[in-house]
Amino acid sequence: MSKIITISRQFGSGGREIGEKLAKKLGIPFYDKELITRAAKESGFSEKVFENVEKKSVNSLLYSIAMGMNAYGNQDIGFTHLSLDDQVYLAQTNVIRKIASEGPSVIVGRCADYILRDHSDAVHVFIWADLAFRKERVINIYKMPEEKAEENILKYDKRRANYYNYHTGEKWGKAENYHLSIRSDYVGIDNSVELIADYINRKGKA
């Protein structure tokens, strides 16, 4: 089995947990925050820069306008005239491609499905769920105040969609961009792990 599994997910759907459990089941590396750490080390940017860039993309129009210039005060970053956001995206892109060249792994988020769209050994998964299920998870797992849960879920989803749509020119969550789309509240977290593993196994035998 020589697969790269990318997991895109709605906020609160359990996508990260599914990815982590899948990596453990398959005995392969797992990358989420770990990708930021590696990209920061290899690019010279701080981890905070990567985190701030991801947090900015809330309003699609304002985000697109802001990314047309340097979103951190038009300061000179050094080797390029690209915006800081685009430099960070390219740094992440380079790391994702390096990870894919190193062997099997599970990569969560950060447009990995798009970046590895031509990778023959990549399997792209989108995890989504009913809003009520996601609210229950963020309240219980992330200890998010109940009155703020729905607002924050929608905000995080919008942020992820805007970041993805801006950098890829594709639509986040669009079925055609993925091999599997799994509704985690219907299938269950552990069953989602088994479903993806079974898909990879069957695909390998095709």
C-alpha cells in the first residue's frame, strides 16, 4: 500500500480525528499541525505566520483583495514580490509535495487534495456532517460555548472555503474534487476510518 490520503473536512465533522485514527491504523505518518511545523522550519517563516494567514480568510471578497497585496503591511519579505500569504501557500505546497514523495501518509487540510491532484497514489476524502452533530462535537470536545457554537462552525467553514477557493480556483467541498465524500454523523467516526481503509485496499486490488 503506497497511498497518500488527503482529508478535507467541515469544522466539527471529526475529519481530523478520522485522519489521525486512519494513520494509526495504517501505520503511516499523520500531518496536520505537524505540516505547519515542518513548513516553518524549511521556509524560515515562524509557525505563527502560517497560523495567522489561515485565520485571515473570512470574507471572500476582502480576502481576494487583501491577497493582491502584502497583507502584513506591504513589507519586503526578501526573495519575492509575492504577498506573504502566497509565499506561505507555496511553502506549504513544497512541503506537501515532499511528504508525498517520501511515502504513504495522511494529510489534513491545506489544499492538499488540489496540490496532489495529479499524484497517482493519492486518495482524496471530504468529511462532512449535519450541523447538529457538529455543534455537539465542538461543545463537548472543544468546550465551545453553546450559544457561540453554530456561529463559529459557520465562520470556520467559510474561512476554509475562502482559502481553498482563492488558492485553487476550485470550489471547496465539490464532489468532483474528491474520491470519497463521507457523512460522518451517519457513518460514524470509527466506521469512517474503516470505510476509507477498505476503499484504499479495494482500490489497490483493482
